[in-house]
Amino acid sequence: MSLREKKAARKKEDILRSASLVIARNGYQNATMEDIAAELLMTKGSLYYYFKNKEELLYECHELILSGAMERLEALFLENLSSKEKMQKAIKIHVDLVIKEKEVFNLIGKPEQIFSEENIWKVLQKRDEYAGIFDKIINEGVAEGEFVIHQKKMARMIILGAANWVQVWYSPEGKYTKEEVEEIYAEYLLKILM
Amino acid sequence: MSLREKKAARKKEDILRSASLVIARNGYQNATMEDIAAELLMTKGSLYYYFKNKEELLYECHELILSGAMERLEALFLENLSSKEKMQKAIKIHVDLVIKEKEVFNLIGKPEQIFSEENIWKVLQKRDEYAGIFDKIINEGVAEGEFVIHQKKMARMIILGAANWVQVWYSPEGKYTKEEVEEIYAEYLLKILM
Amino acid sequence: MSLREKKAARKKEDILRSASLVIARNGYQNATMEDIAAELLMTKGSLYYYFKNKEELLYECHELILSGAMERLEALFLENLSSKEKMQKAIKIHVDLVIKEKEVFNLIGKPEQIFSEENIWKVLQKRDEYAGIFDKIINEGVAEGEFVIHQKKMARMIILGAANWVQVWYSPEGKYTKEEVEEIYAEYLLKILM
Amino acid sequence: MSLREKKAARKKEDILRSASLVIARNGYQNATMEDIAAELLMTKGSLYYYFKNKEELLYECHELILSGAMERLEALFLENLSSKEKMQKAIKIHVDLVIKEKEVFNLIGKPEQIFSEENIWKVLQKRDEYAGIFDKIINEGVAEGEFVIHQKKMARMIILGAANWVQVWYSPEGKYTKEEVEEIYAEYLLKILM
DNA sequence: AATGAATGAGAATTCATTCAT
DNA sequence: CATGAATGAATTCTCATTCAT
């Protein structure tokens, strides 16, 4: 990758980060290309130099954020952890993600309303991969007798669903710090698996 | 209430029901007044006879659905039930609601993006009242020693959050019936309180 | 057709007429929806009440103009005319059309640059039908020995092509009146068929 | 002309040739500077080193193509040909040009929609010069008794107009070769002058 | 000479909302 | 009451053009 290309790649990431921010603030539909550009002190025209259209921009946001989170999750398998510990850490990572990326993450919920044919299945696939990591932890835990649960998929849905909701009520000015929330969620949600 | 008023009130409810449907299908932003009217074989102009504007229409949808659910929840206190039983039934009612009203219910999540100043606090208030019923059950359960939990609010958030997420993945064509989902959720989520 | 519908149909025609005018003046690509609306003292938003989009609007322009001309051409077959006379009258009608509708007519030339998949073949079809009337006159004339020509299609192309070009140079302020042009074209182009 | 200048001049011609191609394919308005540059494996920014703007580029296309054609036409006067022969050859040259340069040539039709004040009259002038060659052949033919025609200008309009239209329908995959079309057009159009 | 990047002035289109009838 | 019609503000996207490097 040449210097030029590196620079361009960095710029693209900058844009994605700003976009995430604006989208998190206003919601996807309410975030206009103008808003996103303004955040970067650019003009909206310039965004189209880097991204073919708004959907593409969003798609790459989604990709960036989810990929980052997946890396963190996968790293858990390199450490020497019990399934319980793995799941607790995974929950914390997920809550962290949800709080930091708010809206962008939330849109995972109803991609059909946002993405077109060509992207939708890639989005769903990525989401499945992401969820798959949690499934893997649950399966391992069950296999090793650490977890006792029959409806494994359902348990995963509950865990991720509960954590996603944090986005809705959490505020840094609130009663709990992010770390406390992570801690409590990790503890309580683990109960479901026991 | 005169006959005329009664008729109007019934019409209003019809509209709200159609609106819920369309919004659940397409999402709030994607549901146009035209779509909503079309569902009722009306023209969009007519909607404005009954509702001041789109926000108002949505607000009343929200009101209608939540009020209905609250009635059902409150009825639980008239029966002679243990806290566990109450919570299980409450969860089932909530999951039922979430599945049936999908999007409309979901928008509870980010009212700031949709409602204006004047409505927002009323919406938040209603939501608090709704959540308050779950809090009440939890509090009673703790007082009576049925539940063992310290972070009571957080537990309630987890329960409602997890249940809200059902909206995202549930499909009537899927592996589980609505009743099975309700059953499993009620069972698993109760673990959090024990 | 109810009164309402008649009114709407008339309005649609008004719009088409204005659109033709503006398109004739500026060319299709340069004629903005705003321009077209302004000509009618409307706002561009209103145009979308009557036409789904710009292409649709243009398509109907095309349809209207060509249909009108075809009626006039077909009427020739009801009169008792020799093929020569028919062709002369047909040429006059065509020149009249070309002068009056300038650009709108011209765009027939390269519909691929303007119309999308769904409309293009309808446009081509219509164009073929139109040209078919000239073919019919030629064929009859040849059958009856009035015309002597081997490459019949080519002759028709020459006649219509030559007449289409009038659009480019004709000006009401110029040396010839419309009627004179029609007369001379009818006379000279007939030579090709003899 | 220095070596540098020669190189630049050659590059300019390359660009013009590519531009002609792209414009012929897509039409002037649809041909973006990007498209034209891409055809040459350049970036659009570079085009502005050679041409002031898009109009200028088009203007020079026009100039190049018409000048080339005029040279070929003028060469006819150096041969020892009858007026009939001259006109037939001229028609063939023109048809050849029309087929090869399609769109670029066609835009001669409505220069007002494309060129600005400063260029328009130069364009019109060039066009008149071009047409003037045909007029000259006609005048000579009439003077020498080879042609019999009163409305000489009109006859020229018919001849050029008919030939211009070839652009619209001709396809190399069609029934006739370019040479056959030229032959037939030359033969039939000559009838007008007799 | 060439290019990557940015810009800004439109253009088409959508849609909540209004209003006369 | 209901509707057809009109509006205008907002939004996405396009592209010729510019300019620092």
C-alpha cells in the first residue's frame, strides 16, 4: 500500500468514525450526508469521493465496528480462560461496544429497512458470525459442564438482546459508570446459563 | 360522548391500528402518511382531520398500545399470584406485545429521535409507568424473599431489554411458536432474579 | 370518466404541452423539472403528483405527440387519394409536426440515451408504428406502379430523415413560411420515389 | 513548433479522438469528463491542462472532425469530375462521416444548447462553410445544366438532413454495409437534383 | 504534466402538511 | 367529513471545475 493509499484509507476511517458519531446522535435516517460532512468540516460532495452513496457509507461503518469487536472477542480464545470467564469478558466487550457505538450498532436490528438487496445478506452474515462467537462460548461451556442450558440459541438471544438495550438507557451522567454496568450485566446474564 | 364523537373515536382507533401495522412493517420513518392512509382506503389528507400531524398519530399509537399492555399487567395484581408467577406472566405479556407490535413498540427505544419536546416527556413518563409495574413485581418479590437481587433496576432493564430484542429475530415461520418463546423467556429470565 | 378525472386529464395534458415547449426550447437534459413547472406557474413538487418522474413525463409527451400525428396520418387512408397524393400529404403532416414540436420530436432519434429499459421498447415500437404508415404508403404506391423504388425502407429513412432536419434550421422569421417548406419538401422528396 | 509543443499537440488530438468516441457512445450531456479521461487512462484533472473546459473540448472536437471532412470534400474539386459525380462522392463522404462520428456530428444540430455565446457563432460559421461546399457543387451543376432545381438551399438541406439521419438507424450489424448505404444514399438523393 | 482531493452549484425526488371545495 | 391538488423544504446524488503537490 502506497503512502497515498494509506492516507486515503485513513481518511476513509476518519469519515467512518465521524459518521458513526453523527448516526449515533441522530439515528440513521436523521443523519444527513450534510451533517456527517459538517462534522468533518468537509462538504457533502466530498463524501461521495470516498463512498458511492449513503448506504455504502453506512455499510462500511457497520463493517468496521463489527470487525473490531470480533477481533476483541476472538482474542479471548487465545487466553487460557474458563467458559464462564470467557462469557463474562465477552459480555463486557459487547456492552462496551453497544455504549460506544450506540445507533450504529443498533441498526443491526432491522437491516432490511436500511440496506438494499446487495448488502443485506453480507450484513446478516456478519451479524451471524458475530453471534456465532457467543454460541461457541456457550457450546464449549455446555460441553465442559460449566453451563447448564437447553435452549442455547435462545440463551444467546437473551444475552445479546439484554446487552443491546443498554444503548437505550445508558448515560455517562447516570448513576453507574460504564464499567459498573459491564460488571453487573456480566454477572447477571451469566445466571441464565447456569 | 355524543354519537358523532363515538364514531370519530372508533375511526381514530381504526387509524391507529392501521398505522401500527404499517409502522411495524416499514419502520416509522419509512411509513409515509400515504401508506397509512392507503391501508385504510383513505387519502392522506383525511388523516389530518383526526390527528394534528404524524408525530401526534405516532404518539397516540404508542399510548394505545402501552395502555392496553398496562391494563393486562395490572390485572395480574388482582389475581392471587406469587411474585414468581406474576413475573413470569408479565414477561409473557411483554413478549406477546413485542411480537405483535414490533416496530411501534421498539420506538420506545429512542423517542428523542422522533418526538418533539412537548411529547417526549409524556412518552418517557408512560414508559416509566410501564417499567414501574415490573419494578413493583421485583420489589414485592424481594420483600417477600422470593427474589434475591441487588441491582433491581438493572435486572428490570435486562429483562425488558432481552424481551424487546425478540422483535428483531422472531418470525412466525421460525422454529418456535410465539407461545414457546414466551415460555422459554419467562423461564430463563426468571433466573436472573434468583 | 367523472368530472374530476376529466379535469385531471386536462391538467395532465396542459403539463405535457408546457413540457414540450420547454423541452423544445432547451433540450431534454437542460429542461429541469423546475423550468417545466415554472412555465405552468406551478412548483416542481406538483409535477410529481401527475407524473412519477421526469422520464415518465417525457414518455407521455412523446406518446401524446406521436399519437396525434398518427391519427392525422391514418386519416389519409380514409380519403380517396392516389399514393402520390397520400405521400405528399403525409410529408406535409410530418414537417408540420417537426416544426411545431421541435425537440420533443427529435429525441426520437436517440431514445436509448433518455429512456430506461421499461420504456425504451415502447418508444421504439411507437416509432416503428409511425414509420410503418409511411412504409405502407410506399408499398401501395409501388404495388400500383405509382412509385418506382427498390430500397423501400431506405427511401423512407431518407424522407423522414430529411424532414426531421427541418427542425434544425427552420425559423418562422426566415425566408420561407411553414407552408412553403411543406410544399417544397413534399415536392422534392417525392422525386426519390419515382 | 518545439518538440514539447508537438507532443502536446499530439496529446490534444488523442484526447479529442477519445472524447469523440465517448460522446458518440453516450451523447454529449451524458459523457462526463471522467468518462472521457478514463478512456485515455488519465484522470479528469489532466484534461484541464489541455482544454479550458468541457465546452472548449467539445468545440475542438467539432472543429477537428469538420475540418477533416472539409479537406476531403475540397479535394473533389481537384479531380476532374462532373457535378453529378462530385455530389455523389460528397454524399458518400458525408455519410461516412456521420456514421463514424455519430453524436459529435449530430450536435451540430442544436449548437445553441451546448455552446456559449463566444463559440456559437464560430460553430455556425464552420457549419455554413461545410454546407457551402455542397451549395457550390449544386450551383455548378445547375450552371452547367446537370442539375435542374429551383430551391437550391432547400435541396441541400434535404440532402444533408437525410444523410444526418443515417446516424440514428445505422448499425454495422444491420442489413447493409456502410458502403452500401453510401451508394444507395448517393443514388437516391441525387434524384432530388434532377 | 499529472493527479488526488475537494468543492459547490444544481438536479431529481420525497413527503408531511395545508386548504378549497 | 373527505378528497384532490398543491406546496416547499429537505435530501440524496452528480459533475464540471479548481488547486496544491
